[in-house]
Amino acid sequence: MAFLTDEQRRNYGTFTTVPDDGQLAGYFLLDRDARRRAMACRGARSQLGYGVQLGTVRFLGAFLDNPEDAPAEVVAYVADQLGHPASVLAGYGSERTRFDHRQAIKDAYGYTDLKGDAWWKLVRWLWDRCWSGNERPIALFDLATLHMVEKKVLLPGATVLERLVSSIREHTNRKTWRTLAAQPDAAQRAALTALLPVEDSRRTSKLDRLRRSPRDITGPGAGKAIDRFIELNKLGASGWDLSGIPAGRLTALSRYASSVRAKAVADLAEPRRMATLVAFAAATRNRAADEAIEVFDILMSDLARASANHAAKQRMRTLGDLDAAALMLREAWITLSHSAADPDSDVRSGFDLLDITAMHQAARTVGELARPEAETIAAELTARYRTINQPLRRLAKHLGLESVEEAGPLMEALKFLPKLERTLAKSRQSELFPSVPVEHLGPTWQTRVFPTEGEHAGGVDKHAWIVGTAEALRGALRRHDVFVPGLDKWGDPRKALLQDVAWENARTRVCRSLGLSEKPGVDLNQWCRELDGDYRRLAAGLADNPHVRIEQRTENGKMRDHLVLTGLDKLTEPASLKDLREAVDARIPTVDLPELLLEVHAWTGFLNHFHHVSEAGSRAEHLIVSLAAVLVAEACNIGIQAMVSEDEPGRSRDQLFWVEQNYLRAETLRLANAVLVDYQATLPIVGHWGGGELASADGLRFATPLRVLNSGPNPKYFAARGITLYNYLSDQYSGFNHIVIPGTRRDSLYLLDGILDQPTSLNPTEIATDTAGASEMIFGLFRLLGYQFSPRLADAGHTLLYRADPTADYGPLNPLTGGRIRLRTITDHWDDLLRLAGSLREGTVRASQILPVLAGQGRPSPLGRAVMQIGRLDRSAFLARYYHSELFRRKINNQLNRQESRHELARRIFYGQKGELRQKYKEGQEDQLSVLGLVLNTCILWNSVYIQEAVNQLRAEGHHVSDADLARLSPLGHDHIRMIGRYHFRLSPELAAGKLRPLRTTRETVVS
């Protein structure tokens, strides 16, 4: 299959750009032997021709048909080394001597043609690359070109390599299809095939139904989510051995089945069709299990929150009765205490003055209303037993839950769950006490299970036991103490850590990449010395630091020293900066958002990285226009229909929806975004804003009026439900990554994910955030991985400072550094700490997966405690620098202000539908917000380019522009970008004559 464009064919094996200084020195510098061989040629023309051809084959991996076509800069560079003028090369391209020189270079430097052993080595390399990965044909073509250049194999013709890549991809695909199609037995094949036809009772196929994520967060909805898993599990995926198929290939096939219509899958030829269905069944089974547990978790969270709210309201309604009863009891106590104070009085006589019946009623009222908050919430949650019962039972029965040893009592309780009804039916209540497991329950729930009052007094409250068990299961699932093996979100991340032989083989490499020693204590001693130095610098500079002072404040009845940090003053803007801003803004042209995208594509080619979900080489007519239209529709949140114009190329309704379905997905969006980020980094003006070492992370919240799996209520940000787009912004203003987070999840869990797994050329080493993520665990992981965590702290003075040396004298800081870092805990777990850091660096586990295990919901694991000790050390060192240096604080603050300004631009772009995210499914939400991030970066890149042009024009006009002022310009302006578009006031001749428009078709009215 041909996949190269005409431009790519023309550029193959030629100079597409002039080599820069580094490339000239790396490839065209002639050493003593090269100069000797060149000078051995007859005549200056041949000598220069030899040198140019030698550098060319080093750089391109091929000889030019005419060496005179080499860039003038290359010829001049080589000619200068040989002492000849560049002009002597004229006529060399028509001489037969150039072929003799090629052969001489091949013989002298070991270059070979692509044949024989070199051919088979390339085929083997391509086969391994194709089999283990899932790169596009053009990516494989480029990689093969680089591989041959490195191995000194001369590049063949473009068509030869194109056919070789296509052939090997086809062979590896067919092997994948045959292997997968052979897994199911006859009955399973029939069941898989039955996924494709439209079901009689529905308007869709079973494939369409099973690939949809659940949306119903209710008791019945949880049941439906479990039913979906059961139905997928019956297809037999758990019994197939897919270990020989690389994960990337399975993902690609499953993604195809999940993206296209069922008919498109049905039209595939065998064995590809069956292989696609097998991959879909295997991948979707695990995803369905993850989503079923997710529904259960969200359901329990919603019920717990509703119970707490209802309990609070109930308490507010009963406060009057409680106050009245309490006041009556107070009066009774005063009466009795007066009687007791009189030595001649009998206390019992005091009771004659009281209304005993009223006193009993008041005591009962207090007993009923003045319960501990946890007990009140437990009572409210128990009342929701009917919603919880069936989801818990079916989850325990069908999901294949496993656990760590510590969760053994809970697993025993789940095994006892089916026996509970039979046990209650056959036994007297008093006999149940020893047989009902309660070790997994906390004291509050145990009290409710064995009540001493009410209907179940002296027996077992079945409802309380089941609801308490469900709550215990939710906590254990979140800690990953209970898990389902093989799942991505609710599996066991401990298994994903580098293990045994793999860790032994990786240890040295990991330590080298992290800059850490394998020996415990070496790095720790260095960190302790750095902490000591930071404390001493802070103590020495306190007297001269106008922004920091020590105050004594009352805390828990005692006076304690506190460090007080005054806020940063706003930086004054010099007149030159204001004039520069006005001059630049006046020169920036206005532009419509669609034109902006197409213009940035003309510079970068970023839209070329969108490829079809299955046919990587397929390029529809006017595809670039279609892609730009879809991107604008998604980023502006106005829907595809707003982009439809049947009379304009690339904007027909059918083509736009086809492009949206087949080209927009996480993979292509990441590739396109990486191109924009890398291009931004090359702009000269960007160097004034930052070098890419500093970045920030912050969440942008979106309300989701639809009740969907990926959203949740968050009182801090949402009136109802919502999700968070967690953005990563470099100091060059480019957004290099983002993660979509459910509304109820903590942002800090995902902080490291976006740094360790990002596809751009940026490599930030310092990450700024707001206060929310500043936990000891995060500080510790950042230190282990070689990053600087730099949160902007809202109230740093209340943070406890820790010391490594108990005898060190830090003067005025001594009362403030009372915490002690347990160094022994760190050294005892050093190898496990390295293994954890190595696993995160190598990508075998994500930080968002392992952090809940380490933290243990307030009960850290031994390894988690070691990470926290490192975190205490790192946070203390950070705070000492934070207090000491105003420049350090201002750097963090400026970067986070940039992030907030970028959020403002995002809101301006995402204006449609009141800025609410109305996608029904998680994948649609993630893709739409990824599009928003991509369009944000195109706007920033466009602004950066035109700011650079405006500055260049100002300087050409004789204006002085200082570097300090350039550093304070921002590419986040948007008043000149027309987001909404423009209206037109034109009628076709038919309409102008009074003719009516044609009515819409049913198909057009369905989609908005």
C-alpha cells in the first residue's frame, strides 16, 4: 500500500533544510584521514566533490544524483576546510569521476548497499519493530531511514523502502489476525459473530451496546454495569492466551472495534474480523470490570454524602427539642447540686422538686438525638440498604475479587454474604454472635450490627452488617487491599512494580538515569547536608529579610513560634513595558479561529498527524479543512452541525461526522500537540519567557449537567457534578500534557502521571502547583525521581519543619524545627524506594495507581512511611528556600499566574452551551477536552509567532526593545481572535424570489 505523499517522495534522501552549525560540525567536518583522501583526488573540483559527497552520505545516508545540489552552506563549509573556493565544484555533477568517488567512500568507510545480509538485517529489524509496536507506516519509514543511516546502509529508492514497510506491516498484521482468530472455540466464535447484527428488540447491535460505558449511577445502574461485565465475560476472554500478542496491537484492534460502526467490523474479511472481535472482547471485558467497580464506588460515595447531608439536616431540625431537653436536665442538675451542697439536706429530697416523668422524657430525647456523628451517618446509610444490597452481592459473586493478607477478614465476610440469609433463617438470634464475621467492621458498625436497643436488640441487624461490609469494601478497593487482577484502575498496582529478575536487570540502569546510588545512605547524607545548608542560610538572613518574621501564637493553649510570610507586592510596570505592549497589540492582526488553525498547520503540518483509525495511509479529499472544522466545533463546544456547509469542500455533514469518528482520538491528538509544543520551543522569543525547565500543573473545572461515570460532585468547584481538566503548562506557555480527572478525585494523585508520560521534547525539572497537592508523599516521590516540587503555599507558617541532625544549632529556627526525620526508615527501605522510583520512571506503574496503596487512606504502608520521611526532608528544604528567597517565590507565583491566564483563554474558546461539558461518555469527554487543549496551543503558537514579528518590525523601525520587557510579554491575549465567527446576509436567488427552503431530513434532525 502506497502511503508516501508526493512531497515526501521528493524530500526523501535530499536536503530539505540547510544543516545548522551543529549538524555541519557533526557530519561535514573532515578529519585528517578524510582530508588526506580528498586531497589525493586529482584537481580541486574532484577534491571538493569527494568531501561534499562524504559529508552528504554521512548526513543523508545516500549520495545525491548531482552533488552540486548540496546547499551552498555545505559546499562552503567543506571548501573552507580544503582551502578551495566553493565555486570550483561547478561541473562536478556531470563528471563520471563522481561515481568512482562514491565507490571509494563506500570502500573506505564501510557503506553498503541494501542487499544480501544488510537486507535481511533490515527486514528482521522492521519485523521486530512492527510486531512489538503499532507505529504508522510513515513513522516506520522514517525510523528505517534513521536505522540505515546509523548502520551505514545506503538508502534504497523511496518506492523500494515504501513497499518493504508495507509488506512487513501486512505480514505482521496477518500473523496477529491468525493468532487471535485461533483463540476462541466454535461456540465462542458464534457468540462473537452474534455481536454484529442488529438485535431484534433493539435498534442497535450487541457490539454497540456492550462498548458503551455505564451512565446510570444508581442501584439498578450498578446492576446493569455488572450485567455488562457478565455478558462480556461469557464470551470467554478469560480463557484465551493472548500473552504472545503485544499490548499495542491488541489496543489498536480493540480501539477500531470500539470506534467504527458494527457494519464496518462485519464487512472485514476473515481472519481480521474475528481477530478484531477477540481483541474487543478481551479489552472491553477488563474495562467493563473497571467501570462496574467504578459505578459501585461512586454509588457508595453518593449515598454516604447524601446520608451525611440528611443527618445534618435532621440534626438542625431537632436542635430545638435537644436544646429544650438539655436545658431541663441542666435545671435538674442545678437543683440536685444545691441539695447536695447542704450538709443537712437529703439529696433524695431534691427529687421531690422535679417532674420525674419529664426528666425521663428529656433523658430519652437526649439519648435519641445526641449521638456521635459517625453513628448518625451510619444509621442514615443503613436506611439505604435496599440500594446497596444487590450491587454488593453481585460484585462479590461475579468480579473475581482478590486481596492482600491484611484484607483477609473482609474477604471472609464477602464469602459469608450468601450464607447470611440461610444462617438467619435457621438460627436463633442469640446463636448468631459467634458465626457472623465482624472483624472487618469498625466500632461504629459493630455497634449497629449487634444493637442493644430497638427492633434487633440482642440479635443481629442484617441491614447494618451488609451496609457496613459495603463501606469496608469501598475503602479496601480504594486502598487496593482488595482488587481484581489484571484491571487498570482497580487492579493490584503492587504487581506492576519491577519484580525479581526484572528489577535486578534494571537496577543499575534505573539508578544511573535517576542519579541515585544503589547504596543506602549516600544520597540521603547529601540531602541532609543540603537541608542543613538551607536552614543555616535562612537563619542567617532572617534579620535582613523584610518579608519573614517570627511571631508567637497560641496553639492548643500553648505559645508557639510561627514563621510569618508577607505576601508578594505587585511588580511595577515600567513605561517601556506598557509602550511595548501597546505597540505589539496594535500590530497583531485580527483572525478568525478557523483561519488561525489552518495558518498554524501551514507552518507546522500538525494536522497531518491525524490518521484514520485503521487505514493509516487513507487521506480523504479536503481532509485538512474537515479536521480544522471538527476541531473548532469541539473546542468551541458548539457541535459539528454548526460547521456543516454542503456547498463548501470538506464541510459536508457526512464527511465531518466521518472525520470526527475516525480521526479524533487520544493518540492522534497527542501527536499533533507534540508538534505544536516542539515548534513553539524553536521560536526565538520563547527563550525570553523560559527554557522549558519550569512547568506548572493546575485543574480547569467543567460542569457536567449529564450524570455520567466520569463526573462527580465537588462542593469546592461545582454546584452539581463536574470533571477536571488537569493541565501541564511549561514556562514557554505551551501546554505539554493534560489529564481528565473525575470531579471527586484529588488532583495531586495525577500530578506525576502527566510529567512522566508526555510525548514532547520538553523535559521540565521543576513543577509548580497550588497548595492542595503539597503532601509529604508527593514531595518524597518528586525527590526520588529527580524533580523539584514547588507548590505555592497559602499558609506556610503552620507547616512543621523537620531536621535530620538533632544536635544542629539553627539559632532562631531551633523552636521551629522540632520535627525529626527518621533516617533509619529511609535506609532500611532504600532498595524498595529505588524499585518504586524505577517502576514509575520505566512506566510499569502510574503514580495515580500506586499512591493510594502507599497512603492507605491515612494508614501508610511501610514503603509509604519511608517515602513520607523523604518528603518531610524535601518539604523542609523547600520551605527554607521558599522563606529565604523572594525571587524563588515570585518565580513560582508568576508561573501559576500564567496558568490561570491560560484557563481564561480556555473559557473564552469553550463558550458553547454555557461552557458545560455535555458528552455522554468518558471517552467523548476526554477527546473533546483534548481538542480544547490542542486549539489552546495553536492560539498560543500563533500569538507567539506574531508577537515575534511585531517585535522584529519595531526593532527594524529603530525602537529599542529590552530583553527584560520581552520577558514580560504574554502570548495569551485573545481579543484579536474571533471565536464566534461572522454572520453573512446573503440569500440565494431562489430564496430571494420567495421560494421556501427544503425541509430537513429525519437524519439531519437527530444530530444537533
